[in-house]
Amino acid sequence: MRHLFVWVLLFAFAGAGHAALRGKEIVYQVDGKEFTGYLAWDDAVAGKRPGILVVHEWWGHNAYARQRADKLAGLGYTAFALDMYGSGKVADHPEDAKRFMQAVMSDMPEAEKRFDKAKSILQQQPSVDARHIAAIGYCLGGGVVLHMARIGAKLDGVVSFHGSLGTSEPARKDQVKARVLVFTGAADPYAPPETVAAFEQEMRQAGARFRVISYPGVKHSFTNPAADAYAERFDMPLAYDQQADEDSWRRTQAFFKKIFKN
């Protein structure tokens, strides 16, 4: 019988009495459907700290999303890589990924429920300061966190990496409460220049505090080292870019320090 909490020791203890980064799966329910998320934290960090949600790419809740949660834990945050599709729904082919993604994006009220449930789980963790929550997202996940910002979700900030920027529900004036940081590739066909320009105009009209950083010549999925293999296997316009990956992560760290300083 599957346990609700499955503990996974991520790193061996460095020595007697020394703490380690830790992670655990959390299986939870949304409207009677099962989802599997992953919580990561460093138990060497004393007291409560901000929590950060990680929303996966269109492939689903896979190892890459968990790796990003681990990296955030290594920075001293508690991170929860949530599940937007449901337990076991991880795609290995773009047709399956497209089907999973469309099911989510065609029902945004349900997507909001799934995000909010994950946020609640994160806030309830003993290591988390429930007053300070942010979210990051990749590809599909970037679109999800931007949607939550657009509708005025109570978040300190959101960061989108090669995410979907278009929307049928643009933000209204003064509705965006979270600070917004967007990283996109200038050679990403899923976020062409006109879409980026429209997003910036939307954010300005809404009075949002935002920044968009576009990397010249960089394609979609630039933060994921597996992008090149996907591109070759399925003839997709993807490519990992180490420089853009490292620069966007450095800027993200500075962003979190800024929004969580109080």
C-alpha cells in the first residue's frame, strides 16, 4: 500500500550531527483526483523560510521539476514541485504532452484549484513562512504562474522561464499583486516578438511590477539540458542554452532576495 509520505534522502550526511537537503513525495487530492508533488528543504536552515512553488513543463511532473525544487532548497527556501496533471501523467512524446497540457489550459478554474491546493500544502509545512510564497514555472508552468499573477493571486512574485505569454484573460488595472519576472528566448517560436510585445503592453496597462528578459538567438526550453535530445528525437524547435540558463537562474536568485527581504 502506497504511503502518503514517501521520504527520500537526497544527500548523505556530511558528518555526525550535520543536516542535509531532504525531499519527500506528497500525494494529495483535488476534487477526488490524485496528484503527486515533491517537497524539498534544507533542515540545516533554522526556523521558517519563504516557500516557492515549482510548476512543471508540458511533459508533466518529472525529474526536472524536482531538480529545480532541490536547487531552491539548496538556496535556503522550501520548495514544492506541484502536479498539474495527476499522478502518473508524465509524457514522453509531444502528442501526449500536448493532450495533457490542453486539458489543463482549457479549464483554467480547475487549474487554479490545483495551484491553490499545492500552495496550501506548501504553506502548511513547518519549515515555511506562510506569509511569503512565490512561484516559478517552465513552459506550461510559466503560463500557469503568469495566469495566477494575472488574476491577483496572493504571491510575492512569479518567475516564468520560456513560458506561454499569451492569454484570453488579460490582467485588469491594478489586479496583479505579485512582482513578475519573465525569461524568454528571442528565437522561441512559441513566444514570437509580437506576443512578447503584447504581454509587456498588457502588464503596463495593468500597472504591474514586471520585467521581461529576452535572450538573443535562444530557443524554447533553454533551461532544460534534456531539450537537445527532445529536439533531435521529435524535430522540435528546442535547445538548451547554458549561458541563458545560468544567467536566468542568477537573476532569479536576486529577484527572490529582493521580494523576500521583508
